[in-house]
Amino acid sequence: MTWLIIAVALLGAPMFVVFGALAMLAYQSSGMDFAIVIGELTRLTTMPMLQALPMFALAGYVLAGSRASERLLRITRAGFGWMPGGLAMVCVVTCTFMTAFTGASGVTIVALGGLLLPALLKDGYREKAALGLVTSGGNMGVLFVPSLPLILYAVIAQPISPTVTVGAVFRAGLLPGLLAMGVLCAYGIWAGVRARIPRHPFRGRDLAAALWDAKWELPLPFVVLGGIYGGWLVASEAAVITAAYVLIIEGLVYREIPLHKLTRIVRDTVILVGGVLLILGMGMAITNFLIFEQVPQVILEWVGARIENPLVFLITLNVFLLGVGCIMDIYTATIVIVPLLAPMALRYGIDPVHLAIIFLANLAIGYSTPPVGMNLFIAAMRLDRPLMKLAAASLALMGLMLGILILITYWPGLSLALVN
């Protein structure tokens, strides 16, 4: 039966079906009542943190479906085009912003790749650098508000460690995310200087016109970020305000989301959120089985008998998570791995909020890790480039992001400064 489930999974069956079948098989083998699964799904509906998930997802899909990315590109190009590598910086900032709202860097590649890659090539950037920036430039956006993976991590980890709240992980991701964005922008500047890109003179009128064109969208990040970081809004309130504001602006003010397009956006949002919730429910059912069978304790004893130094554990953890990021999407990985990982990290004295940033940064990098990172396959289809060419183009940015990962891992204060 197990082999049949594996075969169905390899043939492309939805993950919640695979998880549900595994949960039923596990419960049957141990004599547990499968009604517990229904209880887990019911318990999900009472979690306040999950209320933010559908609203942020809806806002992200609406922004991706409108011309918001083009307006953001115009602003950053007018503001930074005078700098060496200005358009490359625009690429990094725009992709990071879009990933933060959609929660998936693959969606960012699909939404922006066709716009950014031709612009970079037209400006004179070398193709290798341009492909690397488009493929990997926005990966670390998962560390910024209102990233769905951050919310999901908090939902999964809070029963294990009550200090892991949505507000805590939102604050913890800010400084590492800014550092990552700054380093990648520096790479963009280097790529611009190396390619001898001509600079565009700064014109206040162009910047003013671009800002005026996006005047309704500009307050959005300040309201969301300021409200959450300032403690005025909880995540669910910020999510509702964000979704309502984006719908009004893109649908009624800019009129870029007609009714037929909105119905498609709502459908895609429901599919995403429904799929995540079903996977979450089935994943929690499997977690209950693992706890019932004392699997976490066995793993803890096995690891503890072989690894004593927390630094060695962190090195092993990073290698493991980079591999996970290559083959598993960030939502599934969070649901499956965090319940097993969090107790181990606590045993080694690793702050659970710090662990959240380590975990998500690893998975974000794994998405573009050659040769099997998921973003490489998405970019190959969207940009019509060979997979190995994209893998080679991503190596330079991979090296930079691995350096950032080392800082995040071994400098806990970077993640915990705003939390504490």
C-alpha cells in the first residue's frame, strides 16, 4: 500500500491526498481513530493566526494580476537609474517585494520574468547576470511581511514553543531580509559596472511622475509594515486591511481587475489557501501519529548520541534544509519538518524564533540550488532558457546567499534584535 501511495505521488496527485492516505495508513497500523483527523481540521478553523492567510494571499494575487509591478519598476528605475547597476537594483527590490506578498518566489518569476529580463538585456547587462538576478533576486522576500510562509511557520511551531508568534517571526525576518536585499543589490551594482551600463541621468520630473502614477499603492507597505512592527495591528487585522485596500485600489481606482479577472483571482486564492489548509490538517494528523509512536524522541536520542556541539548541529541542519528546499515546496516542508525539527533545536539551545529565520532562509536558497531547485524549472519555462544555463547563472547569487545564510545562522542577534 505504501508503494502505491508513493507511485500516486510521483504521478502528480495533490499533496493533501498523499498526506491523507499516509495518515489513514499510519492510523490503521497503530489502531488510532481516524476521527482525530477531523478534529485537527476543525481545530484549524479556530486558530487566530490562520485568519491572516487567505487575506494576504488574495492581496498578493490581486497585485500580481494588476500592473502594480510595472509601476514599481518605473519608480525604482526613475529613482535609481542614475546609479551604476540601477536597473539590477530595481530587479532585486521589485522581486523581493513581490515575493513578500505572494509568498512564493516562483510566482514572482512568472509574474515579472517576462518584464525584467528583456529590460536588463536591453540596458546592456550580460545575459548570465540578468538570468541570475531574475531567477534568484527575489528569493529572500519570504523573510518580509506579509510572507505566507512566515505565518505558516508560526502556526506550526507555536504549539511546540509559545514564543513563536506571527509578530515575533515578522520582526525577526526584517533585518536578515534587509541584509540579503542589500547584498544582492551590491551584486547588481557590480554587474552594472562590469558590463559598463550607461547611467540614466536623474530627472526629478520622471520620479515625480512615477510616484504620482503609483500614489495609491505607495502607502500600502508603510501601513502594513508600520502597523505590525509598531504593534498597532495584529496580523489578521493587517491582512484584512491589506486585502480590502488592494481590491479597492486595483479594482475601482486603477480599474485593472475587471470582474471576470477577479473571479479567476479569487478562485486561485481559494485553491491555494484550501490546499494549504488541507495539507496542514493532514500534516498535523501525521504529526500526531509520529508523537503517538514517540518518533521525535527516537530522533532526538539518535542525533543527541552523535552530535553534541550546537555548531555542528547547525551545519548539519543547513545542509539538510538546502536539500529539502530543492525537492519540496516551502509549505509542505514547513508542515512536515518543523514539528520534528523544533524540539531538536530547543535541545541544542537554539532560539525557536531564530530557527524560523534559519529554516525559511535555507528553503528560499534551496529553491534556486542547482541542479534541481524548483525555481530553475519555473524560470526555464517562463524565460525559455536551458535549465543548465539558468543553473550556471544562479551560482554567483547562490554564493552570496550562502554567505548571508552563515551570518543568519551563527549571528542570532541579527534575527532577534527587533524581537527582544
